[in-house]
Amino acid sequence: MSMPPSPARRVWRWCRRILAATLTLLALAGIVRLTVPATGGQDGEPPGARRQLAFLRSALDAGAGEQAQTLFPEGYFFLHALYGLAWTELGRREPPARRETALREARWALRRLDSPAGQAPFSPGLTPPHGVFYRGWTNWLRGGVLTLQTRRDPAETRRFAEDSAALAAAFDASTSPFLEAYPGQAWPVDSTVAMASLRLHDTLLPPRFGGTADRWLQGVRPRLDPRTGLLPHRADPGSGTPAEVARGSSQSMIQRFLPEIDRGFAAEQYTRFRDLYVVRPLGLGPATREYPQDMDGPGDVDSGPLPLGVSLSATVVTLGAAQVHGDAPLAEALAAYGELAGLPIDTPWTKRYAFGLLPIGDAFLAWSKTARPWVTAGPPPAPGITPWWRAPLLSALALLAVAPWIPAALRRRRR
């Protein structure tokens, strides 16, 4: 006759069961996150996007913009700009009568960019004033605010036209297609954003800047990075000569805006970017390298740490680039992998990733998941990834779900 188990053994048995059940539930949740669509497609609203923006607004009201400014030079600016742009993206999905919230929040973000705090990092002595980074992003958001209006505000329309003209004049007067963002420093990604805003102008108001955009493209083509055939990460501010190899942190952003300028050139660039930078480390989910596959280099404030050569910031922005290019398979894969690896926390009111420790990351993700073309859409590229990318992860999660119960099953079988 066997003795009944001691109280300590009963407690230990229940602890094992609870731990096993917890691991199984987490694995099953991971399987669900990998398989449920996470982007909403071209026309739908990404699941949880509004709750994510609710978290961001509360974080901004609590000083997240000022905290982000301590992490990198454009922290305050980017956090507000991306918040406003994500609301613009959602508003553009709504019928005109239901855009009040999106328009109010986008205008609020734009006012923060126009404030002394928003302009503080940028030099007023540049051409155009405060530099192409500041002028390009604010002009893009300002144009986005206009797209939400059925009857455009005259003052906002006039400001958008004036700022667009100032940008075009700076490009027309420059010997380089890449204007300065800071004194003596030029990054091609900033000029790409600014040029996209001029294309947006010509879709909303009487066209004026087609010649400027054509000359810009003519100036860009002979100044590509010779190693990759892509726009360089950094350029000489006087000549526009490439000064640094193309890098994922800026290239993913370039690919997000280049289709708004010229679809044909953008398609060529996107294919090269995807071939050279989008990888599957350890055979798992897709991610974006900071340097091309045959090259390694140091990380910085833009790229963040580079585990296995991958930039998390570039990976998030690549999601938006894939959506604008119509590359639905890659966009969905990146979004689904983010739902698994990003440690999202859902409540009925908010959604945040990585426990909400870095709101700037949530802002980039919200903007990327809601991305769609504003100026013109084109045919999608050939798929670069198949649904089978999930197979290794699903297999690992399925094994994790059943593994805690295997010892008990073996013990019962022996008995």
C-alpha cells in the first residue's frame, strides 16, 4: 500500500502543473500572434492601432517627448511627428464626416513641431531655415493634415504652399540633391522626405514642382552608393558625393518615401534593398540589417544595438516601406513577427510594446503599421518571402506547448 504524498510534494506537484500550464498558454498565445493578420491590409485598420495611439498620447502628456530628446537629437520631434502621421493615416481610412479625432490629434502634433521645443535642435541659419530634416517632415505632416479636410483651412493651405515653395527654392539653388539637415551635414533620407512632400503638394494644390522633382532625380542617380547601388547613408553637403555606405536605418526610411516621388526608380531601389538588407537570422522571422549582407559595422543612435547585424529600428520602418510598395507578404511577416517578439501588452484601452519602456518605438511601429501611399500607388513587387517562414517558429512554439507535459505522460506510461 503506497503512502499518500507529503504536503511539500503536493505543493511542488501543483507548482509544476501551474508552470506547465503557463508555458503552454504562452506558447499558444505566440502561435495565435504569429498567425492572426496584424496589418489590416491596404484598406483595413491595423488591429490595436487606436489603442496604441491612446498609449502614446498619454505618454506624450506625461513628458515622453522630452525624455526621448535625451536619447537622441530628434527624439522630441520624431515622437510627435510620428504620432501625428499615424493619426493622419487612420483618418484617411475614415469617411470625411468621422475624421474629427484624427484631424484634431494631427494638428496638435503639428503645433508641437512648430513650437520652440520642436525647433530647438535645428539651426535657423540653414537653407531652408532649420534645415531639410525639420522642413521636410513638418511639410509632409502639414500636407497630411490637408488631406483630412473636405474644406481646406485657408491659413493651413497657404502655409503648406509657402513652405513647399521654400523647399523647392532650396533644392533648385543647390549643387547637391542632398540639402543640409545640420550645419555641414547632409543625409539623403532627409531630402527624400522633403521631396515627397513636394510631390504631395502637387496632388493637393495646383502643380508647381514637377521640374524640381525631375532635376532631383537626375541629380540622385549618379550619386548612388557604389557598393550597393542605393542612396547613401550620408553625403558630402557640397557635392552630394556618397560619404558612407547605404545603411538600413536610413534606407528603410528612404524606401518608405521614394515611391511617392517616382514609382519606377523606387521599385528598382526597393528590390535591391530587400535583396541586400532583409534577412532571416537563425532561419527565423524576417529582419533588416544595418549594413549589407557582406559587411558589418558599428551601431549608433539611429540603428541601436545590432544583434546578428540586425537593426530593430530599421526592421520596424521596413514594415511601413513594404506596405507603401504593396509588398503585402513582407509587411505581414514583419508585423506578425513583431507581435511575437515585441512583447505587446494589451488592455481594453491601450496597447504598448516592450512593456512601453520606449514610446518612440511604439510611435515608429504605429506609423509603419498604418502606412499607405499618399501620392500614387503602383504594382506590387514579386514576393520576397513565403508563408512558410513561420514554420520554424510555429514548430518551436508547438514543442514548447507540449514539452512541460511530456515527463508526466512518460511517468504514467511507465506505471
